[in-house]
Amino acid sequence: MEYLDSLTGFRLDGRRPNDMRQIRGEIGVVAKADGSALFEMGNTKVIAAVYGPREVQNKSQQINNQALVRCEYSMANFSTGDRARRPKGDRRSTEISLVIRQTMEACILTHLMPRSQIDIFVQVLQADGGTRSACINAATLALADAGVPMCDIVTSCSAGYLSSTPLLDLNYIEDSAGGPDVTVGILAKMDKVTLLQMAAKLPIDIFENVMQLAIEGCKAIAQYIRGVLLENTKQLECCRGV
Amino acid sequence: MAAASTSGSGRDIGGSGGGSAAGEMEVEAYRRLFPLPFYERHLLDSVRPDARPLHRARDTSVVLGPVASADGSALVKIGDTTMLAAIKLEVMTPSADAPDEGSLAIEFHMPPICSPIVRPGRPAEVAPVISKQLSDVIVSSQMINLKELSLISGKAAWMAYLDIYCLNADGSLFDAALLSAIAAFSHLQIPLVSLSDDGKVVAVSGDLLEDESTPELVNKERKLLLHSIPFSLTCILHKKYILADPTAEEESIMETSITVVLDSSEQLVSIYKPGGPVLAQTSTVKDCIVLTKHRMKELQNILEESLSAMEVV
């Protein structure tokens, strides 16, 4: 299958190899949650809700000098092409939950909230590739909305290598092509990598290019997220009459 | 007056019952510590803390088609309660005792994002209850004729999977879920299918229809015909008051609720009063039915508006 048209250089959905899909982020979508956000990357739609810091529900897991961060990732039954009944604890969900938790733990200042618990719940409403990245971006926005102290914002983006070209932000068709898929999560201002996952074989020099492309994507998303948060703060200022 | 009691801080609210010890106290603190006297103070003036009269429901909105990958979907908000319903159709072999009927599978989920009291790993207590209520109402109202879901008698029929996700739980969960199910069914577009050479039913895309060699289409109808559409209203009973469309706070303080479901020909489909400390007299039940009738007209208008809005696009 031609993932990159040789004449025009366009991908299957009309993007150029370095183009990301259209992103959109919205804060405060779940009124009952302490913080919540909706994040869309193309057709992938994800809702994240943050509850916390609050009292630890299972006292045996309480940590005395820092906050306990928990994360649960789940996909709606209608989120993918065929409706698949998804058991809650299946391996993929558990793995992605762990990945998101550890990525967010890297930036949350947990030592400021000892003996408390921060819950991050992520629900995928529509999946079209890049769900992991969309979840991390949504979780960042939701944590910021909840006022949880963080040292930096974490953003994530994926990139792949098909038809001998590095491609940014793969959608589902490109992802299932069987080529390499690199997902990167970075702390935007500090320019540090917290998450790096890759499956499939790739020569080292090409890997560097693909990873660099993904990091560029992350920085662009960080720019956008910062804009959304600033806008939100301005509106809050307006409401409070500052 | 209700307006005065919600305004500033430090109001002297020496209400009935537990409030007498309060003296000077902040309104928000009073609301947390003595919720029942706080509400009763408002009910005396026939109003609720969010300035709604007792019999009015919250603002309702319906959006059709938010999930592009599903065959039919709807997002419904009643106040802050948000429900997302989506229907996916799959071809299956009908059972031997009903060879020309399709089937319906309804599931209601309350993921942990919807409310601080839902813990991961342990499903919310009300979720299976609402799931069963929904199944019962949709089947017993006979809104959907299962024969319309049949493709080839005895060989192929549609299995409609309806999944409803609660994205924000703020009271009246059943009402919002039922409305979202109905909206999703009215938005449902059945895909066109044809019989392939090896006897399998395959989906046909729109452009193939313009092709000269059109495959034999098995079904011509694109939309489901909904017969008698059920609408519901949940009310809370407290002493002699009836509060329509409660929020989560009201539901937790005053525990007796009654849900009435009517269909579009004003026939009773279901009444559900699962116990509770308040005993309802016949007159109260009749009042609830009248309230449900009014609510049904509102909901019918809202549904029609969103359907016509979709057709314009």
C-alpha cells in the first residue's frame, strides 16, 4: 500500500510527512471532577478527569512523604472500527495505564502533598491512532485544570517511518502498516524525555531522525497547550473581576 | 426569602432542626453541615438552591452524531449530567426461534471520570440497576420492531450494540441515559449491505451505488422507524413536596425517588419507586405523571429541533 504518494508527496489523509493532525484541547468538561480536559488529535478523542489531591482510599497504599498517583485508561466500546467488548483489566489497558502514570509522576511535585492520592482517569471516546499521546496530553491539561503542582507540562507525540520517510503523528491506518512507531513524551521547557517507546526494527541513524521529528511535534503541542491554559486563566480572571 | 439566604456570608440562619445551634454561620458551611434544613428553608418558598421552581427540569441539550465511527450516536446534557450513547451494528445469524428478528444489546457504563464516588475496579452501585431499567423500558415500550433489523430471514440479521457512557454524573442518570438512547436511535443510519459471491453479507460504500454493475442490495431502508418513543422524568419526594429532575446533591439528601416513563401516545410504560422513607399516595403518583407529561412535550420539541438541525447540515 502506498503510504506516501510518490508524485505529490501527500499521505493517505492529505497531510505532508511533517504535518501533525489538527489538535484541539478544552478544559473543564467534567463539572464534578477537580480537573478535566478533552483532547482531540485528528479523529482521536480522549477525555481525562483528575480527582485529587484527596484522601487515600486504601490506607495500606498510603505513602508518608509523597502523594500516590493512580491512573486508569479505558476505551469506550464504540471507540474503534469494530465494536469490541473490552474487559477492563486487559493487558493493553493495564500497560498504557502504567505508562501514563509513570509519565505524569515524573512531573507532578508529589512531595508537596504527602499522604494523599491523585487519580487520573482517561477515557478514549474515539480511537484513530496516537491514543497514548492524546491521553498524556489530555492528562496534562486536566492536571493543570485541577491545580496540581507540576514542574513542567508533559506533552507526547508519535512518529513513524513508512515508504522511507519519517512521518509525524500516525493515524490508525499508518500505525497498523507494521512499520516502526516511536512515541515520545517530553517535559517541554526542560527539554527532557520522560517517555520513549518504540516497537519494530529501525536502523539507528534513521531512529534519531524519527525521534527528533516526534520531539518537534511534542514542542508544537506544548505551545498549543500553553495557549489553551493562558486563555483559560484570562477567562478566570475576567470572571473574578480582576 | 430564598434570594436573601443565598446571598452573602454570615447570615443568621437559625432554621428548623439542627440549625438552631448555628447562630451566625456561612451559607456554604451551613449547606454542608445541615443539608436538609438548608433545602427545607428553600422548599418553604417553593424554590431550590439553583433558583429552579420545584417542577422545572434543568436545561437539556441534545447533539446528534458526536462519534463519527459509530452508526448512530448522541450526546445529551441535562444540567451537568452528561451521557454519550453510541450504536454499532454488526451482522449476525438470527436464532432459530426468531429467524426474522434482529437483536439489541444495551449496556450502561459509569467510568470513574463521571463522579468522585466511583472507584476504579469497582463498578458504581447504580450502574447495573440503570442498565437493567433501560433494557426493560426500551424493550417493553416496543419502540423498535426487531423485524426491521432482519436482513435475510434465517441467515443474517443486525445485532445493534448500544453503549451508553456517563461522562458526568449529577443526578437524573436514568432520564439522561434514556434520552441519549432514543436520540442515538433516531440518528442511526443503517449501512447498506449486499450479498457477496461466497454468501457473506458485506457492506457497500456509497460510491458503488453509482457504478453500472450495482451489487444486489439486501436492504433498502437506511433509518429505523421508531414507533412509540418513551420519555421519562425522575422526581424526588420529600414530605409533601415533589421536586422534578433532582441533582446529585438532592438525590443524596432526600432519598425517595420515583421515575415515570410515558410514551408518545401518553400511555404509561413504567413506574419505578424503589422503596425510600417517603410513602407516596395515589395523588402524588398522579401529580408525577402530570409532570412527566409536560416534560415529555419539552423533550419531544428538543429532539425534533436537533433532528431538523442535523438534516439541514
